[in-house]
Amino acid sequence: MVLFGTIVNGLAIVAGAWIGVKLKHFSAGMRETVMKAIGLAVVVLGFTMALEGQEFLLIIFSLALGGVLGERWNLEGKLNEIGNWLERRMKRKSGGKMAEGFVAATILFVVGAMAIIGALDSGFRNDHSVLLTKSVLDGFSSIVFAAAMGIGVMFSALPVVLYQGSIALAATFIVQWVPETWLDMIISEITAVGGIMIIGIGLNLLGIPKIRIANLLPALIVAVVLVLIYSQWFS
């Protein structure tokens, strides 16, 4: 089953978020300390991912062009609107954290090497080991996120399933026309671009002036296009 790993990942996020919401004993100080600790770890993870890129100019152009598209489409605003709609729909008070939790958790769980490589492994080889490992990590992360930022974290499971599921399904066709060397480069550059966005999420968690990370998401698609152009003309 191609989508097995993706479905388990989504369920792990839902379960972890549910547990996190039930943890009522988190004091304000404890939440702040935990979130700052997560922020530091996320920054380190982002740097690790960012260093995997091979062509730094492609990374810069991907982020720049992706940022232009994201700002034009106002992706950050639309994600916040979804979170606010969910909050109104459920008629629950989340202390203003629901939209923030949904956006932060969505980007953190979606953007990353494990999401891409794991989904590709599911599609190419029906191997779900990477996504199952990611499920454990995301499950624990969603507990802390939900305890600190509310029920919005739970709904991040939906874009995670859609994103990883789409990659897994597309991977069954990609292998037929993309050379393996190109595919390796696409993964490395997307990982680097995603790593820089992960750094931005970590800085946001640390309370450093707000970075509209969601508006950079088109950079992932731009990176794929630029890698294909680069591979075609300069390899």
C-alpha cells in the first residue's frame, strides 16, 4: 500500500496533538521554556538540512522567486484564515494560538528531508521505514506543540497527508522519466531550501521578529523547476 506510511504519519500527529491538548498542567513558564528549547533544536535541524544543498545560487533563486509568489498569493494569510475558520467552527477558545499552531505545525511537519525522501521511498519501493520513523518524531513533537499552542496542531495532519500522499503517488510515475542523478539533485536542493525555512520557523519559536515562512513554500516547487533546467543545460 503506497500510502501506508503517510496515513500512519497523519494518525501519529492527531494522536500526539490530542494527548498534548489534554496536558493541562503546563504552566506559562513551562510552555515558554519548552517552546524555546524546541526552537533551538529546530534551528539546528534547519542548518543541518540547509548544508545538504549543492548549488547555493539555485537555493537563493528558489527562495527569492518562491517568496515573490508566496507574497502575491498571500499563503501565510490563507493558512491563518483556515486556522481561524476551524477555530470559529469548533467554537473553542484557543487563546489566539489555534491559527499559529496550525501554521507552525503544518510547515514543520511538511517541510523536511524525511517527508520528501520517505514519500518517495513509499512510491518508488513501497518502503515505509522512513515515514514510520518520521511518524514517531512528529507524534512526540505534536504533543509538545499542542500543549503549548492548542488544538490547531491536530489539523496539521491533513496537509501532511495530502502533501506526502501526493509525492508518494507521483513518485510511481516520476521514476519513469526523471534520471536518477537528477532526482538526487532535486532531493538535495529541496532539502536545503526546506532547511532554511525550518531555520525561520525556529527563529519564530524563539520570539525573534516574525518571518512569514508560509509565503516561502512556493520555493520548493521553484527549486524543482530550476534543478531540472540546470540539469538539462549545464550537466
